[in-house]
Amino acid sequence: MPASVPLRSSGLIILVNKRLNSITNFCDALIAAYLENPCQVLPNALWKTLAQVERLETRYEMQGNRVTHLEAWGAKELFIYWDRERNKASIPAERLAELDLALVHQDFLDPRATAHLTSRTPYFRLMHTGPVQKRPQLPPTFALVQVDARREAEAIARLIGECHGDPHFPAEWVRDWTQQAVFDPTLWVWVVDTRQNKPVGLGIAELDRTVGEGSLEWMQVLPAYRRQGLGQALVLELLSRLAGRAAFVTVGGQVENPTHPEALYRRCGFRGQDVWWVLRP
């Protein structure tokens, strides 16, 4: 089984070709490589990495008009290491020796070179490009309701905090998300328990119009309301809202999350086998 799912839509192929014909810097090279195979190149949505490239040391290589290699490093951090020849490339051990953080794709995970990075957390990375499944009917006492993201920041933070066991999740973070260029108010959705007029689930997606990427960022259902199909309804609702606007949709999460989000996303049509590791001392 392939480690990743390349993009194959004609619109994206045209976009990739345009990018390849105008590469003059690292960001151009990163975008072109990412659009070929998003989940293999980065562990997160493209815009998140582009937002911090200016502060990083970067390097890229080309053969003709093909991007063949990408690297991006901070003083103590590895953010990008990608090579088209998956079976030949390896991260130089001397560059890993002093790191406090490394984001490494499974294909480049060398146990010897990363032995000092003993805290290891695997994250899945999946992509959706096909038609959207029909959303299953919600149980009769639940409804999907549009979120007013800016006005309801406190309630959003409260629900996320309750789902993650963090009663102090900052509402200010939520407000910051609404200031990002990828913010779209139509991609924030509550699941409401209509008996109590109480939000019990939340879905947040983002849309990067510059490359046609949708990304699912927060998919939450309160513990007492799980296993009723609410999470699947949220995912499919957001995919439906992104249809025709995003050329592809990405999502990621912890492989070992006890709520098994990966299985949920696969039921909704996401595909791929890419695993990224967050490595720390």
C-alpha cells in the first residue's frame, strides 16, 4: 500500500504545472511539492508552515523543473525534511543532535540518528478528494447549527476545554483563529442538544483559497454524547460545505488518541497511510 495519496484532479495538475514553471524561492518550491502530495510533504495544512518560513533556515533542490528536496530548520527545530527519493534520503545525524523538536515523516525516521529524542508521538495525516458521502440523519433531539465564531468565543473555548480536560482553554486563542486569512465563518458548526438547547459538539474547518486546501482543524463531541454518530455528521457536513470550494481536504490527529479519530475520518472517505512523528528530548 502506498505511503501517501497524491493529488490527481486535473485542476490541481494544472496548478502544480504553473507553480513548477515559476519557482524562484523556497516557498514556491514548497507549494509545488505540497500540491503534488500534501500529506507526504508536511504534517499540517500548508498555510501554517508558510506563516513561519521567514524565520527559518531553508534549502531546496531542483532537477529540471521538478522539486527534489526541501529542508526548513529553526535554531533547535526541524520543521521540514522532504526528498523525492524516499528510499535514499536521510536526515544528517549531526543536524539532529542538538534539536529540541523534530517533525519527521515515517519514511525518514532513523532510530539511530534520533535516539536522543526519546519523546515520540505519532500523528496520522489523511486527505479527502472524492465525492462527499450523504450525511446520516442525526438523532431526532440533535441539530446542526451555525456558529457565530466571534461572538461565541467563550462557549467554543469552554467546549474544547471540556473535551480535552482543560478547563482553562483560552478564548483568546479562538478569537485569534478568526483573524487568520483562512477563517471562513460558514465552516464553524455546532451540534446542539435541542432538549437542553446546549452545544455538545463542534466542527471547525479552514479554507486556504490560494491553493484550494480545506483542512479540518477541530472536531469535538462531549464525552457523554459520543458514539451517536454526531462526529460523523459534523465531518460530512463540513466536507459538504467545502465541496466545490476546496480541491482537497486534509486532516490529522494523534494515532494513539483513545477516541480513535482516524477511524472516523476513514469512514467519511479520507485516505492515506502517512504517519508523522513529533520528536522531543
